[in-house]
Amino acid sequence: MNELKKILYAEDDQDIQEIGVLAMETLGGVSVKTCDSGEEVAAAAVAFKPDLVVLDIMMPGMDGVEALRTLRDIDAFKETPVIFMTAKVMKDEQEEYRQLGAKAVIIKPFDPTTLCEQISEVWNRRGE
């Protein structure tokens, strides 16, 4: 099983983005490429070649769901694990996100000290 090294992280809120990057890079030891919008995700993924993608659901313009669909249209990213982050905690919405292909849904505000554990858990069970 290969090691998680590179995460593409799309988040439009700069404060949340900084906390997420700090947690993933410092505590998780991974390289993180950020996007400020869903529109940037596909091009950034092609250039960065992430092992895993973390997408905020609610972003202006192209939201996380549409960014996931765009990503899945690229052959190289059809199977790349994707985690959604959202402040919405409705069970039916979380299930819908999983049906769209998200491997997990992390609720915001997230705990920076456990974020990497949550991401690692998804990475380690990605073949399921």
C-alpha cells in the first residue's frame, strides 16, 4: 500500500484553509496544494497529481460537488479518494455526498489535531 504524500485542498475561506494546511503539513507530514475555488481544482490536480483530494462543499461559483464531477471526468482521477468538508451536518446530505463518490465527510469546524487521523483513516480504507 503506497504512502499518502500529496493532498489537493480546495477551501475558499482563507482562515480555514490555513488551519487545514498547517494541520496536514505539520501533523500529517504531507505536501498540500491549495485551491481557493472549485474552478481551480481540475487544473491544479493535473499539475500537482495528488494522492487524495479534500473539497469544501460550499464555495462560490463551482461548489465541491461540481468540482468532484469535473475531477471524475479526467481519467487519471476517476479513482482518486475525495473527502468533502462541510458545515452542513444533515445525515441525508452526508449520505448523498458519499453516493456521489466522496469517501468521507468531515464536519466543519474540524479539530486540527485529529484532521490527519481522519484523512489517514480514509486513505487506509480507500480500496473498500
